[in-house]
Amino acid sequence: MAHATLACCHCPSVVVLNPLRTRGRTFCPKCNHYMCDSCAMVAREPDYVHRSRQELVEMIRSGKWRFAGGGMSNPVLLPVLGDNNG
């Protein structure tokens, strides 16, 4: 049996849509896409910084940032410091 799904625009989560759900899904106007409930909750926090899933991937792949903890809904990224070898 196949179920409808949505991919979150802020993390790698895929949500199986519950046809009995009455609460609306949170829509990110900056990404023009839906968010999972975890990312929607974090996005309401006052110190939230908007970054799409693709932006986070690009930041880490650039080598200038590293993932230092947290979850994908609220990752902790730290700048990679310069080479300490001299």
C-alpha cells in the first residue's frame, strides 16, 4: 500500500501524510515548501536562523563550517578555524 509523503525543506525528514490529520502543515514562504513538525517548532524560536536543507549541505561541503551537534531541525554549526600547522 502506497502512502503520500512530503519531504521537509529544512531537514532530511520525510513525513508520511496522515489523511486523518486536522492540523495544518507549516509552509515555509522562504523555501516555498512544507516543513516537518520538528522544524516548524524550531522555526518559531526567537533566535532561529532560516537555512534550507540545501544551504546547510553547501555550508558543510564548503569546508568552512562543521556540524558540531544538535539535530537537523536545529543544527549547531561552527566555523572551521585556519590551519594550525604553522
